[in-house]
Amino acid sequence: MKPISRRDIVAVGATGGLLAATSAAMGQTGPQLPQPNRALGLGGTDPGPRDLARDRENPDMLNPPSTDQGTLPNLRFSFADAHTRQTDGGWTRQVTQRELGISTTLAGVEMRLNAGSIRELHWHKQAEWAYMLYGTARITAIDQGGNNFVDDVGVGDLWYFPGGVPHSIQGLGPDGCQFLLVFDDGSFDEDDTFLITDWFKHIPQEVLGKNFGVPSDNFAHLPDPSRRYIFKSDVPGPLGPDKLMGAEPVPQTFKHRLMTQEPIRTKGGTVRIADSSVFKASKTVAAALVEVEPGGARELHWHPNVDEWQYYIEGQGRMGVFGAQGTARTFDYRAGDVGYVPFAMGHYIENTGNTPLRFLEMFRSSYFADLSLNQWMALTPPQLLQAHFPLDQTVMQNLHKKKYPIVTA
């Protein structure tokens, strides 16, 4: 008998592995594997190739509810699928209209600053709204009147800088910060930013000398702008009574402590609304922080003024969107995902997990507005309502004239 060589063993092992992989891909009929087969007689198996991780994360795409119908644009994009720009001071990534085509009104950026690291002095054409996700940061700005702003922000705090207002952000100790930035233009791009080092590099030295009243050779060794943007520095000391450095403070603070607001409370969760009625400086972005307990849902509603841009902070949920003309579609969301609802489309957001679902609703508007399906029906004459639906008295009696943004089973 011919002895078995090492080459034979390797070949057999490779063949066995290939057969096992093929079997796993082609024979996915076990109950543990999701299949595009919502009910008996519908759909079938997916022998592959396929991305099982994606299928498990998006069960309502693989097996949409029977109420889904027609075609709506994609209303979901994950920051995990966005390009990450890394520097020695941290990282950043963005979800704009380029990544999520329907997102025409707002764009978002996740940014991480290590302790002491600085997002350099800069300004944008667009207004910048922010929510602190982790750690602490120091923010600075001035307005067109020469008024000064310096303050520290922590988890749950907001800031807002109007378009054109120069500002900076610096991570504090012990571990810097991470935050979400939202800009009031879906076509925003991080690279389309006015950076102080970039401008200096493109001004003749003699003009710089003339502008600052010093010899021009003071500007012979300017830093390369590519070495800034987000860069390492020392952690600054604590703010003191002289934090405004003797200048007049801005008339409306650029900071808002959202978590100190008393929320709207229901049995199913809470809502905190931050628009220009409570955060005076925030003229072009309104927001709501929504927390939904397991089994609860953001009620059936729509927004009568603008599109909605969402950011999911914690938990998992699904959103069903009604687009008129017999169209409806359901999307699944997890932490780090962006959702979008076009103007006036009806929708709900349901907690599908075992932990609280927390997300932000944001709008390019100075004020927050929504309309409740339940409240609308409750405030419609019963006879008129019954002419549309043969509703049981149990349903009629449970309609409420007061708005409850979060409902529970």
C-alpha cells in the first residue's frame, strides 16, 4: 500500500474544509439560520452566497412584515460602514447625503478626541449641533460682536455654533471624549471646513506680518495643515472664574444641559425636547432624545414641518414607515446607525430588544413638531371616525386627547 504523504493529508483536509464550507452555505435550512421565508408557502431558503451577520441584524429586510409594500428609498446607514479618518489625536467619520442618498437636510459626524487632543480652530458654512456621547470636552468660540465663549461639556450635553462662528473642541481627562456632530445641510463634508492653519499657510508672509504688526519672518515656520485638524496636545487645567479671559460673554450660551430637563414621562419611556424654546442659540436644529423601554414604542406619528434625521445610541429597534400611495417599509436599527424619515411620512419606532432603546430625533428647524395618530382620532367626531372604520368601542374608549409619545403593550 502506498504510504500517505503530508501532501495527501493537506489535500484531504482542504477538500474537507471546502465541502464543509459549501455545505454550510448551501444547506442552510436549520432553525438557527435566518431564511427569507416569513410563512408557509412564502419565500424559500437562501443557499448563498450570503452575509449571515447582516441578515441577523436586519430581520425585517430579510422577512419584512406582510404590511410592507412597494418601494421606498433606503432609510438606514450605519456609521460602522463609514470611512474612518485617523490622526495622532483621535478619529472621525461621517454620514452625509453621499452615504445616505435620501438625507438631504442634515448630515452627521462621529468624532473621538483623545485626552488633550484638539479639533483645531475652524469654522463652517453650516451650523454645528452636537451631542456628547462619552467623556468630557472643552469648547470655545467667539461671535461677530467679539463676545467670548468657553465652557466644559459632558455626557448628554449639547452645543450649537451658528454657521460662520469660529470654534474649537478639546478632549479633557482622563480619557478625552466622543460626540455626535449634526450639520444643517445634507451635502456637508468634513473636508469643506475653514481651518486656521490652512488659511495661514495660504497667506503671503508679508501680509501676515502687516496684519499682526510684526516682522514677517515670525511666520517662516508655520505648521503643515496636514499635521493639525485633530492633533495631540496637553490636557488644559480646570476652568476658573476668569474662563472668559476678561471678554464679554456671548448673549446666548452655545451650551445646553439636556439631561437636566424634566422629560415627558410615560409608562413606556421618556422624551426630552431641545429646540429654540429651551436652547435659545439653536436656531436651525431641533432635537428630541427618546428613551423607549423594552416592549414600548414611539407612537404612530408624523412631522408636519421637515424631514427627520435619527441617531441610535443604545439598544435595538425597528421603524416602520408609511410613504402614501400604498407603500410601506420596515428597517432595523442598532447603536451607531442613522435613520431618516422624509417629510410628513407616518412612522413608528419599536424597541425590539431586552434593554432600553435610546435615540435622537433631529430636524432642520427652530422648533420641534409632531402629530399623533391617536390624538388625531380622539379629536375627530366619533361618527365621522366610525364612517371610516367599524371600530370596536374598546378602541374608541382607549383613544386619548392627550399626546403620549411613548406607548407600551
